[in-house]
Amino acid sequence: MELLEKRIREDGTFLGNDILKVDNFLNHMIDVELIDEMGKEWARLFKGEKINKILTIEASGIGIACIAARHFGNVPVLFAKKSKSSNIGSDFYTAKAYSFTHGNVNDIVVSKKYLGKDDSVLIIDDFLANGEALLALTSICNAAGARVAGVGIAIEKHYQGGGDKIRAMGIRVESLAKIKSMSDGDVEFM
Amino acid sequence: MELLEKRIREDGTFLGNDILKVDNFLNHMIDVELIDEMGKEWARLFKGEKINKILTIEASGIGIACIAARHFGNVPVLFAKKSKSSNIGSDFYTAKAYSFTHGNVNDIVVSKKYLGKDDSVLIIDDFLANGEALLALTSICNAAGARVAGVGIAIEKHYQGGGDKIRAMGIRVESLAKIKSMSDGDVEFM
């Protein structure tokens, strides 16, 4: 998506060869017009898919998912929570996701009440790198018997391999900006 | 706001005399149409205020704030992060907020780059009880020299006093559902 790639080039901050900061328009301050265009684009890409729920994970995914939902007929947004305690009872689907950003393991939880076999789910998130969070979300969908209709990602760091790992599972992943490489403040998209 | 009060009566879960769960439409699964109506209502209430930024706090506030922003001319949304480390350097405004829900103290952080003396801010959050999170957000606005144009809250537990504490500071707080009392599954609005 040209608009997002342009914005990353102009306003993203590149630290070293691996860190891209977009906290001025995506995950601390949010440009609502930009994420609205992203929602429109996912709606175009996933047109024809019967999607009745959007699943994301706190915190940065929530705003993007809510705005996107407006382009999918106002389907409900469900956001997985990161739990500090692994003792959360039997009312939740849980999965573990290692965070490379924070160097810790998160237990991701979704209430069993809100996800089930009748659901056809679009998963949305801001970043896809190693795919840990996304694998956790898909495993929760599997546990619930829900269908993963597709995945919408804002920025995929393609060279980290997570996206292709998910695609190899037969899941359609649509990333609006796919980064081939980053180095010394320069970025190359696929 | 009739629509929200009705929804709380019908779909809220009341545990004991103090806990109201709304995770089926507000803070785990999100009814996007409902929060869109809430955004419209805040836009009506704060009409005439020059608001150029919406400030909220992760995680539950983010979706509400992003949808609301569309009714305020697509102003940017800035969300405060809950930091585990109090050693986050000098680039952030910080404030402490005690969480009654989780029984811990959160360091709330906002980058100094995104909030300043030219900002006229609407603060939005899902719940207002003792007002700890809101006091932290207003103190961050004060530190930045930003004007707090007002506060939009979905559900205020009025009997816990936080709302009136903020109002006594001269800040306009518009809560769409103000709970006077809760007991045994029954709720009384103001």
C-alpha cells in the first residue's frame, strides 16, 4: 500500500538494522485517517470472505481493528489480553507468545464466551515479525473451532520469516507494507 | 445516554456490590456501532471546544478513542502506555496511577514529542471510578503545558467519587452512563 510505505519512509525512525519505530502515527500516536485507509484496503482485499468478527491483541492492534471493523459491516472486535497470571481459570482460551520486543513470554487470553465454531475471523495486528503473536492468535482460533478467514497486517518485517511461516499453514496474510530489508535508515519494500 | 444505559442493564454482569463487567461489548469484545454512537454523543457535547488531540490510556480506551476521533475531524489519538519500568529516560512524561482492579501501581508514560503547549486535549476512557488513571492523564497534560478541554467517559461509577474530584478541579467531565448505585444485579443510574 503506497500510502503506508510512503509514511514509513517519511516518518518512521530506523534504529540499527532491525528496529523500526512508528510511534508517531501507528502505535503511540495514531493517525486515524491513515488507519481508516488501511481498513478500506483490507476490506477490498478480503472482499467476498464472510467475516463476522475481527480478532486482535492489545494494545496497538485495537485502534486499527476498530476502525477496520467499520469497513466490514461493523462486525465486533475482540481483543486478546496479555495476562500476567497463567492461573486464569477454565473460561479462557490461552496461548503463549514470546515477545522479542520485551524479551518475555506473554500468556494471551480470550474468553471462551466470545469465540466459537460459528466464527469466521479476520485477525488484525500492527506488526508481523517472527510471527509469535500471530501464531498464538491462530492457535486460539483453532482451539475455539473458529475459522481464520485471513490476516491483515500493517507492517510485515518479511525477512524475519513469521509471515511465510503463517502462509505455509495455508492462511492468507495481507500485509500493507512488506519490508524486505532495513539498514542505516534506509528501507526496501518488497 | 439512553443507549449505553440500556446496554449496561441488558448485557452487563454485576458481581457483588461493586464490580460491573462489560467485556461483551466494551472492554474485551467491542461493539463498534455502540462506540460509534458514543463518539457522536461526545462530539455533540463538546461542540465548540477546539480539540486537536484525543488522549487515552491502553488498552480499553484505544478503540473508543479512535472511533470517537472520527467525529472530531479525525484528530490524532495519543495513548498513554503502562510501563513496567520506572527507568524510561527523560523523553517521556510520567505519572503514577494505582489500579484498584489489579491492585498495583502503573507508571503511565507519554512521549514528550507528542504532547505540548499548543494542544487542546479531550481525554477519553472506558471507566471512571476513583479517578486514579484520569488524575495521572491530567497531570501529564499539565506537565506538557497542554490544555484539558474536557473528559469523555463511557461509564462513571459516580459513588466512588473520582468524577467529582476531577470536576472540582474545574475540568468538564461528560460520562455517558453515571452509576449511582449497584447492588445484587440491580443498577441505578443518576
